[in-house]
Amino acid sequence: MSSDTTPRPGPDAGSEQIGPVVEETPVPVPAQGPAQPDPAQPGAWAERSRADRRRRWQVGGALLLAVVTGTAATVLVALPERTDVPGLATPNDGRYAFPELTLPPLPVGASAPAGSELKTHAADLRALLLPLPAGAVATTPSAAPSTSPAPSASASASASGAPSSSASAEPSLPPVAGRWIPCDRDAMLATDDAYALRLTTDACRGAAAQGWTAADGTRTELRLFRFGSGDEAADYFAGARMMNRTKDVGTTRLDDDGVYPIAAGQADVRLSEERSGGAPTGSLCWLQSGDVVALVQMTNPHGVPAQAFRQVVALQSSLLA
């Protein structure tokens, strides 16, 4: 028996490999993304469910808030004014309802008192008076026409450079609240000539008046006096404020306790000694603003409403500022 002694190539031999060659194919690695809950992990799906519920509550809450806000706004707009609701209306404290106040036009090239170094008033003096409030009835001057020698209304207007009374009828000019009156004792509502002499010594250039009776029976008289300068107006103011009575108001005393908002200049307030229900039956205020001095007088046998008096003083002062 013969045996095969031919050597066989081993694994390290450089002979050709017998059999097919198998190439290795790389295995793709999945892209990294948000971690998905593993169903095998306890509580993973419960956590995701809670997050979804939170988002739904947030969206629902935002929608509910928008609806409630819109509904509330609609209701508030439709609500009546507080003063129109029975039981909630604010009681009338005596103040008047004035129309919207507007300053009169100035002559070409003229400045308003605030922009004038001398604080002069170039506008029509009659237009610087307060208009009638709602429900009031215009009244004639409380004093009879003066018989003392004094400048007439037309002369006063001419001296002050203001248009004559016929100018108010021109369609190009707005209507004025007041009327021209003579610079005399009656314009001051004075009882004698002692104080009226200052109208001559301080050279009154023009005077205008306005008056009304309100629904509560309170009578208001307004006077404006224009002078050649602020110094003359200040001198007249110093003398007029010493007048402790008028034709309509008896003995008065200074009101040291009252607060009166004045837009410009200075003021002096006097209240009658006679009272009704604790309120004075007459109230006076002298105002000086630049070259103009104003007199505010309010009378009522049942007492002058304090709020109405303060209101008229404040508004008249604002027209002269």
C-alpha cells in the first residue's frame, strides 16, 4: 500500500486561495434623532401623554382668555354712563355747563398776552368775557345807565383800538359774548364816585360787560376794564379791591380761607357778611391780568353756590391769561 506523501499548502503558503472571494458590505448606521420613548421602559408613554395634555390646556386657556377679554370690552362699551344710572348720579354741586371756550382772533401782527412782554390784550375786549352757561338767561346791567360824564362805549372802543359794536354784525367776525359799556361808576357797580375816580386817573381805555341769571336764581355780573399799561391796571386794581360793597352786595369781608385757581395775574375775593344757609348772599372777585382788570360779582338771596363762584372766577381768569 502506497501513501501520498505530497506536501499540502498550509495556511501561510503563498499559493492561490481556492474558492470564491466574499466582499464585506458596510452596514448603514441610522441617523440620530429625537429619542423615542421605549415601550419597554416603564412610564415613558405616560410622560408623553402628560406633556400633550399640558399643551392642550395652554392653548385652551389662551383662547378662553381672548374670548373673556373681548366679551368684557363689549359689555363695558355698551354700559351707560355712571351719572345716567339711577342712584349713582353725582349730585349737582352748583357748577354751570359752559360751551367750549375759545379765545378770540388777534389783530394782524399782535401777540397773545402770554407772548407779550407787557402782557397786553389786543383782542376784542367783549370776546374775552365768559359766554352764557346752559340754561341761563341773559340780563341787562344791574345798574341803570350812567348820567356822569364818562367816555361812551363807542369812544372807549375807539380809544382801545377795538372794533365798534357794529363790527359784531360782520359775518367775517365771530360773535362776541359781551357788550361795550362806558368807563364809569356804574360799570364798577360802585355806590359812589370815590372809587370810580380811578377810572379817570388810571385812564380806562374801554369797558365791556356780560350778565346772566342761572336756573338756581344766582345772578352773575362780569366787567372787564382795559388800561394803557399793566402799571395803570395794577394801580386801579389796588384801589378797587378796597371797595367793600357794591350796589348789589352789602358789607363784605376778605375771603382769606378760600382757594381760587387763577390762571394769571392776581385776585382779591370778598364775601358778603349777609348769609343764607351758611352761604354768602353775595361774592365779589377782582382780577388783574396785564393791562386788564376784571370784576366778577355773583348774588343770590338764598346763598351763592361756592363751586359755581370758583368756577366762574377760574374760567374768566383763563380767558385773560
